[in-house]
Amino acid sequence: MSTLNERLRTARKALGLTQKELADSAGVSQVTIQHLESGRNNSSKKLLQIAVALQVSVDWLAAGDDSPGNTGTPTRSPLGSPPALAPLVLTFKQAATPQAAFEQLNNSPSAERAFLSPRSLKHFSAHAFAVYMEDNSMRSRDDREHALLNSWQEDDLLVFDGTSLGELTPGSPVIALVHGSDTTIFRKYRDKGVDHNGEPTYELIPLNEDYLSITVSAKNPATIMGVLRTTLRESHRL
């Protein structure tokens, strides 16, 4: 089984980085990288920043959990997104213009990310992102266990993929931007067919009846920014 210093060195060389370049990218001192690679230090409070700079999961870097590939080296997806690099956490407002948020946050060591195992991340594209649920609009008022398992509440971390629109089916949970608004909303998608002009129509449905449904049509357009792929609950902030 590889050690921390071996995994760090392997990941750094796979990206073609010098120790100084890695240190600068991660916002740590070169001495920190040197001590970790030499085995002089076996841990660091800066591992999260280093993992982000190396485009690997912090779990893999720290303990070798969920190896990012058969060779133990970082790999990249066909879309150019490193599968071990976790999706950025955005606000609902930032999710209205995700590409701009990606450009602003992608190289920031302080940006928050939704860390998933590399086994899961290989199924996500470069357009994946996460948001924390900010209200109870998607929390079912049905207290039965099976209903609560299919609802969402404040502080749930929702991970979406903007390239999953081909998987859109009736009932899919989606993040959408209603035109004229500067922030997105999280709702269930309900297909309503087409109007008399042949234009598609659908509804954005909350699970909590205290919130209004929105009918999307040519007169009230909206854009679906992503389909929900997974939900992280409880302690997922790193």
C-alpha cells in the first residue's frame, strides 16, 4: 500500500509540477511539500488545499482511500474535468451563471467543494456543481419515512450536472433559472406537453405546498441548469 509521501509525489509528477509550483498553487510553503514528500511529516492541516491543487480527493491523498485509478495516478475525464476533483459549491445565485463562477473559483484553494469518491466522480462532467439547500420548499410535509427520504431540507448538499439534461424525465429534481430572475430554484420537473403553438411547457413543482408551482412556457421561459445526481446530508463541509 502506498504512503502519503508516495501518493503526493506521484500526483505531483503526473501533473508535471515542481514542488514550488505545487506549493504556490496550493497556497502553502515549499518546505511543507518537501517535508511531506520526504516522509518527514506524515500529515498536514493543508492537505485539503494540496489535494485541490493536485486534482485528487483529500481522502485518497491522506489515506489512499478510493484510489483515483488503477495505476494510483490522477486521471482526467473525456470532458477535461479531473474525476477526482470535486464539484465546486456555488450559491443559488452563482448557479444562474455557473461558467462565470467556475472561472472565478476553480483555481482558488479556499473554494468549497463537494468531495465525493473518485469512483463516483468519474460519472460527473466538468459542468457539475453543488449548492446547499437554503429553504424547505422541497421538504415533504408527509412525515412518513419513505416520503422524507425523497425530499430535501435546509443544509442538504445537492450535486447537479449540467450535461445530464438528456436524463430529464417527469419527476426529475432540477435546478432552474426562471428568466427575469437572478437566482436559481430547486424544484421537481413535471412535463405538460406542448401548447397550441407546439412549444414545450412544463411545471417546476415544490414538495412543500406552502411554496408556489411555476408553469414554464413561451410566455414565461426558464432554463434548466442541471439535473440532481446525488444528495449529501449531515456533515459534508470540509
